[in-house]
Amino acid sequence: MKILVACEESQRVCMEFRKKGHEAYSCDIIDQSGGHPEWHVMQDVLPLLNGNCEFKTTDGEKHIIQGKWDMIIAFPPCTHLAVSGAAHFKKKREDGRQKEGIEFFCKFLTADCDKIVIENPVGIISGKYVLAHFPDVAKKYNLPHKPDQIIHPWQFGDKFEKSTCLWLKGIPLLKETNVVDKGEIVTYKSGKKMPKWYADAFSLPASERAKMRSKTFTGIAKAMAEQWG
């Protein structure tokens, strides 16, 4: 299959599909950290979504996709969408960042492809928030659009807890492969609880923190390739 893995710099999903013999490409506006420049496209992904496109991977090679992609797996940025950032929503509504983030997410919902996966944490796409604050966008993209399933890394062999929403088109639900312990939880004096791996990320610079938290866990990446590839 010809597979576009959108907004992925880690290449974890791309590499698992490559192991299965598929023509998969990661695409992001930043360079890859997975070690395979020959599979990475560093540009805006939107011009590539509907296939029938040409692009260069970061090793300089030109590639041509004739017809539609067989599958698109997208990890659009959650910075302006995740409910964990609700304290900043008002400012982001006012300066246009949130609307831009919503519409970017929705470009994947409406891409011309028969098999689509969109991954994001728990956020505003699935609730009435968009309908209340951006009714024009909600009408255009038929929102709210609830995820088809919510998974965690601990269901796939990684001892971490992270609510991960999946919107699926033409693809079956992802089946858990290896249920393990959920991992260590940190409890703060305020009573707030948080997975330790997530809390530890606060020690990193903001840019690295976001990158680390957004990486797909290996067990989930393998399950995607094995079950959908």
C-alpha cells in the first residue's frame, strides 16, 4: 500500500509499515528523528492529502504518487485542541490559533482517501465546544465528530497511561495486543494525579517536551502496522 503518515517526525508508525513492505512516508514541517531521510517529506502535508502528487524526501529523491493514497494516518498537532490546555482557550479563540487548529484537523476528516486514521488526545473535536464557538466551522465539517475509539499504551505492551483518541474511516477498531500495568502515577499536594512519564516531561524545554509527548508508543505503532497493514 501507499501510505501517508502525516505530522510524524518520529517515524515510528512509518517504520513499522515499511517493515511490512508498504510504501510509507512520514511528513512533517520539521525534520525526522527516526533516522530515515529517504522516507521523510519535510513540508506542509495539505498539498499531498488527496494523492496525485509529487514530492521530494529529505535525501533529495523525487517521488510520484499516482492516484489516491491507500491509507492516511494523521497525527495533527493538539496544542490548540486538547482539553488539557483549556485555560488558554479564550486567548486562542481571540487570536485565531484555535480555529486554525480545528480546520487543520478537519482537513484529514475530509481527505479523498478510503482509509483514514486520525490520532489526537481528548479534545474539543468530539464535543459541543466547536459548535458553540465556531458554528461556521462546525457546520462545514459536521462537528462534533466523536472518536471511534480511545486506546492507551498499556493495552499494547507499554507501561504508560495516555488517553489516545482514534477517528477511523474504512478501518476496523484497533485490537489490544498485550495488556500490561498502567505505569507509575504521580500525585501532587493539590491532589492532582498525572502519569509519571508525562510529569517528567516538565523538566524538558517546551519544544522538546511537546515532541516527546506526541511520539507514538512503539506497541501502538506495531499494532497499527500488523492489524491495518
